[in-house]
Amino acid sequence: MKGLPDPADGEPARLDRWLWAARFFKTRALAAAAIAGGRIQVNGAKVKRARPLRVGDVVRVRLGPYEHLLTVRALSVHRGPAAVAAALYEEDPAGRQRRLHLAEQHRLAQQSFARGEGKPSKKERRDLIRLKRGE
């Protein structure tokens, strides 16, 4: 496309386009909203969506309770297959381990709450009312 930087030329890519191409967000608008909301940092600083991203920059992406710490390995302004997107960055192994540990904790916490306990359903409430009335 006309006017877009060509990553082969070594030109920087916009941060919102790179996050979209790296498949962290489904749309550029979602990427821009995350940047505006302060959930994205580049080299430890809050940035704007049009910030030029260069190879070697460290990007911190917070998605919900999870945090990704990435080093930019390649630039792209076009969204491609997941395998190509994964080659655009290298994730910090310690950060990945923390994220996987947190995901495991969330999974175990969900299992600790047994289904059926807690607030009675509408049918169970009606049965309790009938029982109290003596019907």
C-alpha cells in the first residue's frame, strides 16, 4: 500500500499497527484503545499509538490480568498468519512463566467452587417456599 513503511527498508512501524500485526489485538482500534488506556509501555514509558517502533524495543502489554514482556524482533504493518506474527517478537521467559502460573491459579480457583452450591435456583426457591408453607 502507498504510504506505509516497508519493514524490509528498516523503517519504523506504528505501535498500534505492530500490535495488530503481532495478533495481540483483533483490530487496530482495540490496540489504540489499549495504548490510550496505558496498558502498553515501550521501553518503560507510556506512549502514543503512532509512536515509531524499532527492532530491539521492549514492549509491555497488559491484557486483563496477564502481562506480556516482549522484545521486538521484526517489524510488520500487515497482519499475517499466527506463525508469522509469533516471529515478530520474543517473549521474556520469566514473564511467560509468571503468566502461565497465574493462568494455572485462575484455573484452580475456578475448580474450587463446586457447582450447585450457593444461591438456590428459581425452582429450588419455589420448593423451599412450598416446604415452609406445608404444601
